[in-house]
Amino acid sequence: MSTPFPDIEARLRDALAPVDPPIHLQQRLETTLDSIVELAADELDAWELEAIKNPRNWPRAAVGPAAAVVVGGGAAVGLVLLRTQRRRHKRRAAARGARDLFARTLKDAGREALKVFDDLAPHR
């Protein structure tokens, strides 16, 4: 008895294969995330500690910086993941097993996180 769907596993594997997004879309997303991180850093930089001396100002004073931390932190994490993901093919080709691939991925993610924070540091 023949099956009506020959080699369905192979067809599903082909249909569900990961597809890399176009380069221009990656660059646009990276630029957007980078600008969000910078805007959040500027918001935190502009926040005045003098405004919290009066307890009546606390609810209003906390909203802007708290939102900047949440949004900027999320954008920074997205930026690190995007940049780390971009080099996954090189890491996979150079890795000597799953443990080595994991270590290389963590090292790349750490390096990219440092780059994001270095970009935010004031240059003197």
C-alpha cells in the first residue's frame, strides 16, 4: 500500500528550513535599535537628580528614566543578538563540536555587548 504523501518528512524539512532576512532589512533593524539605545541613553543622561528631592515629584520623575531603562535595555539586547546572529555561519564552520560552538557564541555575544556599551560611553 503506497502512502498518499511520499517522503513527507523531507518536504517538511525543506519547507521549514530557516531563511535569512535580506541584508537591507538587517541593516535597517540594526540602525533602528541603535538609535533607540542612544535615545534611551540621552534620556537617562538628561534626567536630573535634583527633581527627586521633592517626594511629590517621585511618580513623575520615575516614569521617564524607568521607561528609558526598559526600552533601551531591550533595544540593546536586540542589537547584541542581531549582531551575534549575523556571524553564526562562521562560528558553526570553525567550531569543533557543540560545546565549542556554545563557547564561541557566548564570546561573540560578550564582545558585541561591550561594543554597545562602548558606543554609549562619552568620548573625551
